[in-house]
Amino acid sequence: MKAVLLLVLALGSVGCGGSSPSDALEGSWALQQSNGCALINTFTSPNYALGQICPLTNGDFGFDIESGTFSASASQVTYTPTKASCHAHSHTAETD
């Protein structure tokens, strides 16, 4: 499964700084997705924590959290979860 997190990567490039893509992502980033979900990533290399809250069709909200390790290049972030509230799976966020 691939998720597009262009804003996270763009913010990372001007974020807290650092000499590598992983260093540039250090800190917490929030993203409002077009599907109504809100995503919060916290990066402390090589670890990450991710929280996502989404409106459900019945009017309630669903919340998913996961944590694990990540690696980053200039064009993508690869997440490898070690704990998750839902089914854990590796995923990659790519830029265009």
C-alpha cells in the first residue's frame, strides 16, 4: 500500500534541518488529507510514531496509531511498523 504524503516531505525539506533526508524530517508534522482524515507524524530518527483520525460514515471517528522505524531518501519515506492499533504493514510515501 502506498500513501502520498507530499506535504510531509515538502515540510521536511525546510523543517528542522540536518544533513540527510531523515534528519530533515526530525520533529512532528501534521497533514489534513483530502479524504477528511488528519495525519500526524513524529520522526526521531530512526523511529517514528504516526496517528491518523478519520470521519466514519456513521458520524463517528476512527483512530489508528502505529510506531516503528523509517528510512528516507530525497523522494520517499519508507515506514516499517513494529506496533500498530490496526493491522501493521510496511508502506512508502512518495513524491511525484
